Amino acid sequence: MALFKKRTVGKPGEWYYCLEHKKVEEGPECPAKNRFGPYTSREEAAHAMETARERNLEWETDPRWHDEAGKDRTPDE
């Protein structure tokens, strides 16, 4: 008996963006490693790459990750 069942059919209303095929899918059609989601709407999934770019930019420019005091610290401090 398998410990985890592979879900082959998605739930209606779950939307994903497939990174490999560069398309929106209802329900998970492709492996989890190749998709973003789930999203609540097709429109939201269609903008997945734009959302990811915006979030990456926010993280890259977040001053909490680029503070001067933390640059000289060792991981044990």
C-alpha cells in the first residue's frame, strides 16, 4: 500500500501556472516541481510570473536583508 497517493486529477477551481509549458492549468496536470499555485482564479494564475518577479524585487530590495550591521556577523552570532 502506498503511503502517499499521487493526485492525478485536480480539483475544479484550482488554477496553476506550469513553468515547463508556460500555460495556465486547471488542477495540477504537471508535477509540482514545474508549477506555481494553486491560485483561486485563472486570471491570478495567468499573472504568476509577474507576481513572482514583483516578489523577488521586493525581497532583493528589502533593507532587512541588506543591513550594514549584519554584513560582518558570522552565522554563530
